[in-house]
Amino acid sequence: MKSINLSPIRVGLLGMGTVGTGTFNVLQRNQEEIRRRAGRGIEITMVADLDVARARAAVGDGVEVVADARKVVASPDIDIVVELIGGYGIAKALVLEAIEAGKHVVTANKALLAVHGTEIFAAAHRKGVMVAFEAAVAGGIPIIKALREGLTANSIQWIAGIINGTTNFILSEMRDKGLDFDVALKEAQRLGYAEADPSFDIEGVDAGHKVTLMSAIAFGIPVQFDKAYVEGITNLAAQDIRYAEQLGYRIKLLGITKRVAKGIELRVHPSLVPAKRLIANVEGAMNAVVVQGDAVGTTLYYGKGAGSEPTASAVIADLVDIARLHTADPGHRVPHLAFQPDAMSDLSVLLMSEVVTSYYLRLKVADEAGVLAKVTGILASLGISIDAVLQREADEVGGEGATQTDLIILTHDCLEARMNEALAEIQALPTVLAPITRIRKEELA
Ligand code: HSE
């Protein structure tokens, strides 16, 4: 038991908001068990927040509270800097300064790492310090640990995740209550699941950051958010959720990354998922990630993707890892991106037009002879095979028997570029009366 007599490792925390407060509280509450696990105490000794009074109220008198985060980064008494400020601006400068000062860094900042990760990990490698980021992906779910360590025997084949709680909550409300997107978004904002400016969440950017990080770890490629295809949920209509249901599917915003013969797929978009899959039944603000490895098969990770103590759980797990490993030779630690820095892959990220997947199409068409034949003829001419067709009863529009109807088509797998061609041709038909809705479909088998 000699190790637990070591002096505590000293942590400086930047940003004392929801997650910072949760981290402080959980460390206090569970300090004895955490000390027994880590082999030494973990103490937050310094906190920086522009709102000094709020931070002081959260941590009490025993901790130094400053407004200037640079004081924490520069302090010789701090071993680990926890960055909970967020964004790419000041957070990037502070993380790089902490690394230059030889401090380990723990961050929940997915945006920073997905965009500037290559620079940050290279700096950390040069300085022999750790940059840990479990809290950056799916909050409390230990998915980084699972991918980087637990599944290290596997050749990972694909990952598909519900990794944004805000959008999953909105989609659940749309399905449960038949709400339109705008109404469900307002409800999410009223209940605190969506921020006043929800654009990063609803446009798929937040999920894009997270899947970029998982992709890098799964396949040993650099973090490349700029190559990710990102589409959010703002154009989803309640009727598509209903039609999908009639066909045995749920619509989820998925972050998907997949190894295929030509490279790596990296994409976020709404997807139809068979209703019988476990992940299709993840509701509300919960997160879930499915990982397919060649040896283990399919594994599923489920839990809270945000919130004060769930995210603190991930931050503290990283602190414990660092407390255990900081004296190890850097070459013997788990590499930042799971693969050794000199053994990364140069597999390229595919353009969305190179992705092969299946589709749900909704067309508003004139209900007259030959319309379906024309549409299916175009699909057939491009080698796109139809899986199912659903035609809703026709509505009378404009009297005198003129009618229009919704035509729903599910396709088998085809190249996205081919589908783009087909959609352009079908859209140009005079009997197609409104912009076509296209939603991708993932069987996740
Ligand atoms: N806003 C995110 C979500 C949580 O809704 O899941 C932090 O990434």
C-alpha cells in the first residue's frame, strides 16, 4: 500500500460551469475510493472562472480561485490542467500553453480536438504529456476507453452512434407526440435540453466532432473534421417519421464511421434504423454507440451523453488514468489516438458521393397513370434496386378530380453519386410536385 502515501496530484480547473462543478463535487464525495483506485489523492487546488464569485461559491474556501486562466496554466504547483471552457478560441491557446508548460491536459472539448487535434496531439507527444478526452464523446459513456483499450484486439469495422442528446430528444418528441421540428425544438429549449443557440446540435456539427474523434481512434487516422459529411435534423418532417414507422423504422441522427475497401466513411445525418435494433429504441436525451469489431462482433454502449456528474465521471476517469500513468515512460502509455504516432494509417476519408448506402425517398407526385413507372424506370436505368414502395391514399387538390399523393420508396444499397443522378432526373419530371425528401437508411446488421 506504499503508493497511496504519495502526495496528491494537483489539478487546475479552467471553467467552473456545470461540468466543473460536477467534477469538484464528485471528487469530493468519492475522494477516498478514488484515492484507493488512483494510488494517490487527486485534488483540485486552483480554479479559473471569469465569474469568480460563482466559482468561489462552488468550491468553498480551500481552493484558490482566479479570473485569469493563464495563472493556472502557468502555475508550477499544478500537474494537470482540466479545460472545460469549450470552443476553439482561448481554449486552444490555453491547452497548447499547458502542454508547453509540461502539464497533462484533460478536456471535454470535442470541437477543439476534432478541428485542431493533430496540432495538439503532436505538441503533447513532443512534450511527453497526456491529453485525455473521455468526456468529449458521449459524456459519461466510457467509449474512448472501450475503443482505445477494451477493443484493441479488433479490426474495427464500423461505429454508429446516437451521440447528440439534444437532437435525440427532439426526434423522440417528434415521434411520440407527432410534433413538427420547430415545436419540438422549442420544447427542448424550454426543458433545458437545447441551448438558446442550438445550431451546433441541430445542424449535426457536435455529432460530427464526436464521430471524427471516434473514427481517428478506431482506424488510426488523423482527426479530420473538415472531411466529415455533416447534415442535421432541421429539414426532417413529422410525416417522414410516421412513414418510417409504418415501414418498420425509426429515424435517428447517427454519427457513422466505417472502414470500406476504398477508405473510411465519416458522416453524420438522419438515418432510418430498423425499429427492432436496440439503438433504435434509445429515446430522449440518452446516447448510445454501436461498435462492430471483427473479433468481438457487435457491442453497444449506452448512457447519459451530457450533464454535470455524468460528464464529471468521464473527466475524473481521465484524472485517475493520469495519476496512475504520469510517471510511466511516455512510450509505454496508451497512445492518444490508440495507435502509435508513427504507425498511423493513411486511409483517406471518402467523399459522401463515394459512400454506398440505402435510401428512403418521399415524393409528392400527381396521382395519374404512369407516374410510378417513370420514377422506377429512372431508378432501374441507373441500376438502383427498389426494396419497398408505399403509396398513401391520394388527396384531392384543386377540385375536378385532380389529385396528388405521397410516394415512399425504400431502395437497396447504391452509390450516393448514382442516387444524386437519379434524384436530379426524377425531380425534373413534371409529375413530381415538390422537392424530394431523401433520408439515408442503415440496417446496422
Ligand atoms: N450538446 C451535446 C448534446 C452535449 O446534446 O449531446 C455536449 O456535447
